[in-house]
Amino acid sequence: MNAITRVATAATMLGTLLGAMPLGAAPIETGRQIADVNGAPMVVFTYRPVGCSDPSLLLVFHGIARNARTYRDDARALADRLCLFVVAPLFDRQAFPGWRYQRGGIVKGAAVQDARDFSGRVVLDLIAWVRQQEGRPIAYSLFGHSAGGQFLDRLAAFVPTEARRIVVANPGSYVFPSLEIDAPFGLGKVYSGTQGEAALRRYLEQPLTIYLGQGDTRDDERNDYPEALAQGASRYQRGVNVFDAAKTLAQTRGCNSTGG
């Protein structure tokens, strides 16, 4: 093989390899990024632990203060210990008011929204962005606190994901595992009949963990609307009530529950 042939062959092989790689794939560094979320820009705060060559992804969802940077920073120690790449998206108030963030964009006023517009689908778009940038099919888990916990519980109920684990910490309200309670506080009006039974079973089988503080028992003025109060007087009691109801229902129906 002469030199010209070798160069041509190498160029062909390089072109093939580059064509197989995601366009613009490059590891995401620690800092403030602008993610392309299905064509719309979204601010995210990221952290990549040093000395961790193949981290899995942890998406962290902030509370009502919309302080994504702080949540990113609070996750650093966990990321260092478990080799996790942290992404904390910022859901600004203008684009994601309460009905779109905490309550998942499932219902606006009394109208159930198109499933393609449920806010949880933003998570799928964020994961696609991370995978494109990283150039690999990165595995992921989800953690949300308070308002972010409400958001993730609606995602668990209404938007299928490939999450290894979904952790909701001290949310103000939940999706109660019932087709008799209207969304976004139950699954009613979104699902019914055989479709509803399948959706309820999928929710019960999610790798969902409810994380509670036993001292979180004060009156919950921030979430004192009737549908939330029906789940319990405090955040702690609501979490216990939803967990107990889901556990009993899963056992009755023989579901393969991976929650906790």
C-alpha cells in the first residue's frame, strides 16, 4: 500500500468514525450551561467529580425558591462519593409557574393537557441533551426536594422514564394511587378503564422512594389547598398516607414494586 493509498484509507476510516459519533459530543464540565431542551434553551448547573471517568447521571430538582445552583452544590459530596455527574436544571417562574412545575403541567384550570405537553417530558429532553453531549447512553437517577419532589412524583405517575431510582423528598402533595381522585392529585380524568388500570400499575411499580423528615409535621400553609389537605395535615403525614396506600394496593394487585 503506497503513501497516498494509506492516507486515503485513514481519511475514510476517520470519516466513518466521526459520522458514528453524536455531533458536537464533548464531556460537560462543572459550571453553568445552557441546555438545548427540544429546541428551547434552559439554564442548568452541573458538577463533574474529579477522577471519575464514567459517572452515571443524577438530575436534581430544586424547591420553590428556584435555587438550582444551591441544589447542585449540595449534591457535590454525594457525587464525589458515588461517582455521579450532577445536573440541576432551573425551572424559572415565568416559563414554569406552579401548575407547570410542582403539579407537572397535567391540568391547567380544570382542563387536562395534552400528554405531549406534560412538564415531565422536559426531563426526557434534558437526558437526551446530556447523552448527546457526553456521547454515551448514560444511566440516570432523579432526586427532587419539596416543589421538585412534587414535580418528580407527577413525572413518576404520568411520564414513563428509564430512571434507575426516583427520590421525592418532603413534597407538599402527591399523586395518590387512585383513579377516583382527579389529576394532578390522583390519576383520574387523565386515565380510565383498562388504560387507567395499566397506568396505575405502572405507577405502583416505579423505582420510587419517598424520603420524609419525621419532624416535618407543622401546618403546611404553603400547600393548604383542599386536595393536598385531603392527603394529610402535614408533609410527613401525607407521605406516610400515600406510601401506605400504594404499598397495600401493590400487594393486593401483585405488583412488582421497587419503591420504598
